[in-house]
Amino acid sequence: MTKDQKNEVIEVLKSKFSQYNNFYVADTESLTVAQVGKLRRACFSKDVEMKVAKNTLIKKALESLDNEKYAGMYDSLHKVTALMFSENPKEPALIISSFRKESNGEKPVLKAAFINGDVYTGDNQLKALTQIKTKNELIGEVIGLLQSPAKRVLAALLHHHEQKAAGAEATPAATE
């Protein structure tokens, strides 16, 4: 690989790291070509971009953007590295988990994840990452919580109104 080619890869990676607030670093070393193809298709279907690059180029791209911000990611840059970029912070974790279930294996291995400025290292973080709530899920929960007291008040008023109406209907029948 020439120096120009390396610089081109670094620029592409820098644009991806700048574009996405969430990315995962996974080890795909022992996967077959067919398995990697299947993983790429799974990523594509879920709007997750998967890139494979040399660790030194990934590190140079991260360092040139913000050395401090990405410092926790550098230890994960060894062996074969696949980067998974996503707007949704938990989608890559779900893809990795379902891929493992389908193939009855332990690969790909999660080396690290960078989620909205927080670094998660180690494969043991995968389960927690599948349970992260997306922005839309959090907004939905807040709206639900805000609507809940109003719904209870409306239900109580409606119930009270129905009892009054039922009582008013029963009274004329009793007097006849």
C-alpha cells in the first residue's frame, strides 16, 4: 500500500468517525469469507456501515481527530479489526448477538464500542450494549410518562360522569 493510498484510507476513516457518534470495533479474524459476507449483508440491511482497515490507519485517523476523546479505543486495535458505524447506538450490538446465535459461535468478538463519547471495552459489554435505549425510545418513554397522569385524570372524570349518568337513569325507574 502506497503512502497516498494510506492517506486516502485515513481520510475516509476520519470522515466516518466525524459522521457517526457511535461505532463498534469487532474482531472478525476467524470468520470465513462467507461468514464475513453474511455479516456485511446483516449490517447493510440495518443501516450499519462496516469497514475493515489496518489498525495503524484506524489509530492515525482517530488521533488526528481528537487524541484525548478516542484514547480509550487504542488498546482494542489489534488483530483483524472491523469497524461498524451506526446512528443507532445498539444496532451493531444486536447484529453481533444475532449473528452469533445463528452461527452458534463466539465470533465476531466485540473489542470496544464508542457510544456518544463513552467507551465500552471488552466482549462482556455486548449484552449491556444491546439494552441501550435509543433517542426515540427515550423520547417515547418521557411522552408516555407525561401522558400517564392526564390519562388517569380523564379516566377518573369519565368514570365519575358514567356513574352519575347511570344513577340518573336508575332514579326515574325507581319512582314509577
